[in-house]
Amino acid sequence: MPQIYADDPHSFVYLQQDLGDQSLFSLLNSEWFPVKDKPAARFPERLFLLYKKSLSCLLDMQLAGKDCIDYSKSTPSASFHRDAMHWDLNYFKYFFLRLLKIPFDEQALENDFRSLVDFLQTAPSDYFLFRDFQTANIMVMEDEPYFIDFQGGRRGLLQYDPASLLYDAKSYLPRNSRTELLEYYVSLLETKADVRAGDFLHYFHSAVLLRLMQALAAFGFRGVVERKPGFKESIPPALDLIDELMQDWNLPIPLREIHSCFVHMLTVKELRSF
């Protein structure tokens, strides 16, 4: 985190460390995006190491946050509770599916939303949840990661933040790198928190699903409705991640209507042209 050098709480003033303007996303933009589509392109080792450092720091924050944070001061809520998850899912329904005219059965979709939330609510959730742990919020100074934009932090499940980073559509992270990084995070988790890999992975891809639907909703609202640059263009790579997820659709709970929506989404050519 950026250091706070001095503060005056009564005047709401503080002096904070300047981390510069280089983020993990800007490094991806300069070092990975220009070569990612070339034959035999390899993900840069420097960036891979920054991902590993970021995941290691994330886990330390998640574990330390169990005991040292007053979550009563969290905004908008103290935890990533079932209502917050439903808000994200309804965001997806209205600002992606309906907005882009993807057909769905209303009741069946609501049943799937309820099943997904009920399932994720059974995951241990007494950890710090950063909420928006993505490359744009990871500043890099002297090859070390620093984290910003954590005002949505609250108590929650372990799986959501690594899902946010590893399935960030804007990063174009190669699948093999994503797999290696997930294995690295899980190995750290087993060492530092005595959490078994199987227990973590039991919930992981369901958390990925929740995060991807939230991201698609944001891309629809910010990009299509508000016409902000950069959001609409993120829809095609997000669909690639959905496609990848569906190739190994092995969730612990049946989500047939969500699966059906994804099938429809992947057949709409217009979504690939953004």
C-alpha cells in the first residue's frame, strides 16, 4: 500500500506516498500486448514475477485482514454478503443480457442466481476481500507491487480476489500462465493458512463465474450505455474467458440457464465486433 507520511484527521488532510504512474496494466500494455498475437509469443518473465508477487501480497492481506480491520467502517457493507452477490448478478442481467438482447428464461435464471449465491455463501468468508483486485489497481515501483483502489474492501471469501486478477479480461493473460499462477497461489495458501487445495478449488470457478458476470455488466453499462472508451472493447476478451470456462464446465452445482445464456452470448457475432 502507499505509505501515509502525515495526517490531520480533523481537517481531513493527509500526505501520501506518490507511486508514480506505472501500473501492472500499463506494463502489460507496453510489454505484452504488442507481441501477444505473434507466433510462439511468450508471456514476459518480468510480468509473470510481478503477478506472483501480487498474489503473494494479496494472500498476506487476506489473512491479516481477518483480525486487524474494523469492518463496521466498510462501504457499502461490512461483508460480501448474499445481497451484494445478487446485486452483481442482477447488474449482469439488466446491463448485459437485456441490454444486448441475449434470450433467457427469467425464472430459471433467478433460480440459478439463487443457487450460485447459496453455494458461495457456504465458503469460509472471514478474510479480507479487496473487491477490485485487477492490474489497473496494482502500481509498480522498482519492480515491487503496490495496491490502490481498495475502498470497496470488506470481509469475504478467499477465492474472489485471485479470480479477479487471473480472469481480468483486459490483461490477456495466457491460459498456461493463469494455470501456473493459480497453482502458485494455492501452494502459498496451503503453506501459510493450512487451507487444503481441494477446499479452495471447490469454490474457485464459481467465484470466477460471479466475477466475470460482474465484469461483463460493467463493460455493458460503462461501454454501451455511457459510451466510455475501453469498456466496450473488453467484451470480446471477456467472452474468450467465458468460452474457456465452458470448455471445462465442471462446477459443483448445476447452473443450466446461466450455461444457456453463455452459449447464446458466444454465438452473437456482433459481440465480437466491439
